[in-house]
Amino acid sequence: MTASVPSPQWLDDDEMRFWRAWIISSTLMDARLNRDLQEAHNLSHTDYGVLVVLSEQPERRMRMSTLADVLALSKSRLSHQVSRLEKAGLVMRHDDTSDGRGIFACLTDAGFALLQKAAPVHVSGVRRYMVDLLSPEEREQAATFMERVIEELRADGPGDPGR
């Protein structure tokens, strides 16, 4: 016996306009920031995100599994990113000596120095392509909306987005 699948509640024209604008703007924003960082510092937007998160941590290090969750990356994608950053001397991996099971990603001094050089390129792009286009009220509404979406998507707890 097969279970019946409920028919979807199709998007109306306004909802479809919103959805498509969201998807296209998100895709274009990531591509543009990626291009800006690549051209200026040979650094991908995802690499930049890894460096930023590590720079904000005590001792500039974080467990790989936690870093994957924070960045909403699959563990395998994060491992690939960290391998590339390791080869460039920007990040190192260390075993977690407290329990012997986990691995830490650690930002090197070279990684921190590159991050300091790349940050102005990134923030200029974020301002130009998004922040400065919105009023303070629009930014507040957008932040509230996006935080609600994030909360809903993470409601089942941290997970591997690559599953």
C-alpha cells in the first residue's frame, strides 16, 4: 500500500516573485563576493568564511565538527576547504588532546594576516551589494526574517547539510 502525497500549495505570483528574487540575489551575492576575494587575494568566499570564524574564537581554533555546523557546510566540504587552506599555510589541524577524538582547525599567523588584508575587500562588497542599498528599517526587517528562516532550518538541531 502506498501513502498518498498531499498536493502542494503552489506559490502565487507574489510568493514566486519573492522566492526567485531571494534565490537569485543569494546566488549572485555569493558569486560576486567570491570573485572580489579571488581577484584581490586568491581566496574564495568560503575560505574567507572559515578564516573569519576561526579568527573570532579563543586561541583562533575550533573543532572541525562545530566549524562545519557554524558555516552550514557538510563535514566533507569543510575538510576539503581546510585541506586547501592547510596547503596554503593559512590553517593547521590539531588533535583535540582533551578527548583524543576531535580535530581542531587552527588559524595560523599567515592566515590571520591574509584575513586582515582581505577583510576590507569583503566589507566593501557587502556594503556595496547589500547593506547600503537598504534603510536601517529594511535591514532590521531583513535580519529578523533571515534569523527566523535560519531558526526554522536548524530546528532539528545541527546537522550535516551535505546529507
